[in-house]
Amino acid sequence: MNIIDSHCHLDFKRFDKDRDAVIRRAEEAGLSLIINSGVDYATNLSTLELASSYGMIRATLGLNPNMIAETDVNRTLDLIEERAGDALGIGEVGLDYYRNKVPKSRQKEVFLQTIELARRLDMPLILHSRDAEDVCFELVRDLDRVIFHCYGGTASLMEKVVQKNFYISLATVICYSEDHRKVVERVPLENLLIETDSPFLSPFRGKRNEPAYVIEAAREIARVKGIEMEEVAAFSLQNVKQVYNI
Ligand SMILES: [Zn+2]
């Protein structure tokens, strides 16, 4: 089975001790591509470094709303623009009203700057959204290519996302979260991506997540939809190629 992890953070400290082994396990599990996302200035750099060191890893460059107060925003935006040629997309970026670490108005201000960047550079936008899916959708609806990373919105918003031909990326959290059931049931395979968001959201609760476990997301989606997991993996692969033009 050819399968990919469309979103993770292998550059994070939690992989410092065994990063090579984690990537080898992913390869052995059948992964052909891993997309690693930056969340601030430092992790954009480490993401780029990872992508240049491992053939199967590609980068997206972003600024997570929870990091706004801890990183130099202008310097990060400049870096994203300068290194866009080495990246597949802009993200993760967005709004986080759940953790709410930064005032909403400031989150929105920075998010709008990143949306503008995606528009100007004509790159896909990878959206991080918690408790703010509807607001985010309204702000990105005029873009061409948007991925709702680790989608946690309602099934009805998902219908709108799908109508725009945007993508819903489901993370391994669906393996234990009943909240996602309706979305899993209804999301068309043509709009589906799968991801681990490693090191977070392990399907084996309490453990560190890693790209090889993306298979568990495919297995769960296949079970709910009553199809083969190979089909889930194949659609997700095809969709990633389409949205990122690779
Ligand atoms: Zn992430």
C-alpha cells in the first residue's frame, strides 16, 4: 500500500532521540511522502532542513496562531516568502479560539497577512483552526487551494468546504473521537487527506504519534465508510498530488 502522511512535525524535540528510526519505520510501513509543517520562525528553518536531508519529506512553511506572541512575526513572514520556492504550501496558519493564547484581533491580523501571502505566491494554504472553523472558512473562501488540516468542524461546514473543492484533512484523532464520526461518514474521498499531526494525536492514546500510524486513520475511515483502506490511501495520495501540484 502506498500511503502518505500529509501533515506532521518531525522536527520537534520529541523526535530528537530517534528521528532516523521514526522515518525508517514510516518507509517500512509503506509511506512514500511525509509533509512536515513549520509553526514559527525556528520550526520553519528546521522543517526546511529536514526536507533537504530526507528525500521523502517535503516542507510547508507557516505561523501557527498560538505562536504569534513567541516568535518574530515579520521575520517569520519574510522567511516564508524568501523560502517559498523550497516549500509546497503556506501553513499551518489560521485561528485558534480554543487555546486562545493570543487576542482574536491579533490572530486575525496575522492570519490575513498569511492569506495574502498564499494568494500572492499562488500556493495552497494549510489551515489550523480550532473553534473558529466558520470564521476561517469565510476568510479563505476566495482562495483557490485550501486544506483544513486536522478538521474539527461540523459536518455542515464540511459540505461548504467540499463545495469549494477544498480539502478536509483527517488526523489520527478520528480513531478515538466520536465527534468526527459524521464528518468521516460524509466526506467525499475526492476531498480527503489523511495525516498524523505527529507528535500529537496518537491513535494509541498517551503515546507519541508518528507518521507510520497514518495507516490507523486510513483503517478507521475505511471501516466507517465500508470500503478498503487501500482505497482511502489511494485517494489521499492522489489528492495531495493534485493540491500541491506534485
Ligand atoms: Zn500541526
